[in-house]
Amino acid sequence: RIAGYGVTVTRGAASAMMFTYSSVLLTMCRNVITHLRGTPLNEYIPFDSFHSFHRHFALTALVYTFVHVVGHAINFYHIATQPADDLTCLFREVFHMSDELPKFHYWVFETLTG
């Protein structure tokens, strides 16, 4: 396992971010809020205080964004600290059958994603 738990953390936080950011938009739509006030959900969710509801979703999205960034940092650490033999199957264009590992500068500034 090259990436470890970083992929799980990153994907889970990304899914939660997708839900919360779409909910942030819906909490400010007046027509949606007016419609939801007439449903039984109004007893459990405070649609009348939609500004605080909007802020609550925004802060939740911010937390999931932070967790997502930490997950990417974990992924970067795991890939950057793998031995060259383990990474040759993933990055054949990078490793030309040598035991030399690229340094931090290479991963950040010289790769396609960096």
C-alpha cells in the first residue's frame, strides 16, 4: 500500500465537501427555503434562521476542506518516502531504472501536478 490512509481521508473529505458546498448554496435560495418551511422538516431544521444555518454549513465545509488538504499532505508524504523499487510501477517515466529518489523540489515544481 503506497498511499496508506491518505486516499481514504482525502476521498471521504471530498465527498463531505461536495455535500456541504452544495448545501451552502441551497441555504441562501429564498424559493427553496420558502418551500421547505411548508414541509415536516421545518419542525427539526430551523429554516427561519437561514443565515445561521448558512454559516453552520460554511464552517462545516471549511473543516472538511482542511481535512481534505491534510489527506493530500499524507498522500504526498507516503509517496515521497517510498523506496524507488516500489514507485517504478507507478511512475515509469520518472524512474529510469535507477535507485535515486527525486527530491522535494522535483515533486513540487517539475511534475505534471506540481
